[in-house]
Amino acid sequence: MTNIDRLKPASKPVKMHNNEVEIDASLVRRLLEEQFPEWAELPLTRIQSSGTDNAIYLLGEDLAVRMPRIDWATGQAELEQYWLPKLAPHLPLPIPAPLAIGVPAEGYPWQWAVYRWFKGADAIVGRIDDLGQAAADIAQFVGAMQRIDLGSEVIPPSSSRGMSLAPRDSGVRKAIAELEGIIDQQAALTAWEEALGVPDWEGAGVWIHGDIHAGNVLIENGCISAVIDFGCMGLGDPACDMLFAWSILTDATRPRFRAVLQPDDATWARGRGYALSMGLFALPYYKDTNPVFATVAKRIIDEVLTDFKNRYES
């Protein structure tokens, strides 16, 4: 449930992907009437969102309908419904979980879900009063996830976000070439090649969120209040969850995150490379269709390159 202003109704939806499905309030209302009639009469408002995978509708005052808009987002609700209640007791911040999962109908091809609505604004627009405290809060959250042990449970592997950087190489180089005049291409290429030289993670996979950027962290009363959107979760390289350090934090506050979490040097360096790759993938893809998320991507790139240049200038 990644939102810009989470209570601002959306204007006419803009397609972000060539093969995404058409979703409107009429379709959502019909699905509710057929499958969850107890909620069908509640007010329904599409929410303006920076999210790329799902359309979000506020249902009444405290529910949300989450509709996958593209095939790669399917399966997320079932993943979250099964795993998040198991993870939640181990975590220091609230996380969501579907209340109900709907089935394909009315021409809509995939499962969809109803969630409890979390108050607050995401960190794209929400004001964080103390970035140092936010750094510590998310470091504690990430550390708690990494320590979770569910015993004999058959745990799903992570998405590609929890794997080696090497498979991302060709896509990163292509993105850098597409961003002439927008980023410092030489610095980006040098920083990326440095990250590729860092040894891969050789330990056992740990629980990762996989996507802790500004759109997936909620802010209420100036403080982090929840972490949302676990569609990329699984077991993998802990470096993925270093992303927060370059998505939201600054050169002055990143050390607090690192000091609390205490990743080893290689994990931190891979995390910086992963953050750079994510920003580079997203910026050219979304710069016209999702400018708010493209701004998030550009900030990630800028923070990584600031970090990179500062290390060599100091």
C-alpha cells in the first residue's frame, strides 16, 4: 500500500506498464458486492499512489482494497496473508496483513485483497522530525527481521532483490546509458563496478523485506509508524535492506543506521550497490508515468553517488 498522500483521491489513472490491466471503482465495487457483500456499501475512493504494482482504494474509513495492476504483482497478497502474521510478533513496528483475499471475477484476472488501512503518510511526503531516530528505528526493524527463526517452516526464497548483484549488471549499464544529462554517468558506472567487486553473501539467507524505500515507510506525528508492502520478502542477502540508508537518510544520518544495525563492510557495500541499481532501474522506467516514484529513484542515485564521492574525496 505505497501512497503519496494516502487520503488524496486519485485523478484519472495513468498506465505505468504496457500490459497492465484496467481497474476502476466500478470493477472494485462489483467484486466487493459479489465476494464481500458486508463491505460493498462502504464509500470507495481510489487513492493517488506512488506505488507501481497495485491500485489502492480506500474502503470506508479503515479498510483498503489492493488490486494488482500487473502480472508480476500477483501472489503478493497470499504471501503476505500467510507470512506476515508469523513475522509480526517478532518486529518492533506494525506491519500489514490481508483481512481477506478475493478471487478472479468480473473480467479481472487475479486474486486481490482487503487490508486494514494504516493511518499516516508515507515518507515521500510525510515529515520525519528526527532522521537520526528514524535511522535507529529502521535499523532495529531490519535487525529484528534478520534474527527471525521460524524453525521447520518451509520459507520462500526472496525475489531477485535478495540475490547477487551480478545478474543486474546488464540492466544497470543500460539504464546508465539512458540517463545522459540526468545523472553523473561516469560516477554511476564507477560506483557500480566497485559494488560488483564486493564478495557475494555466503551465509544462510535471512529474512528481508526487500523494498524498504520511502514509499513503504509510514510516518505519523513525525515518527515512523509502520512498514508496509512486503511483496518482495523472503530469505536472502541482508544487503537488500540497507536500501533505507540511501532512500531516506542523508550523509549525516546514515552512520546512525549503520552503527545500530552493524552490518559487515561487504554487506554495507553490496547494499549501496543494490540501492544504486534500484534507483537506476526505476528512474528511466517511471520518469514519465510515475514522476513521484522517479523522484525517489533519483534521490537514491544522488545519495549513493554523494556517498561514493565523499569516500574518495576524504
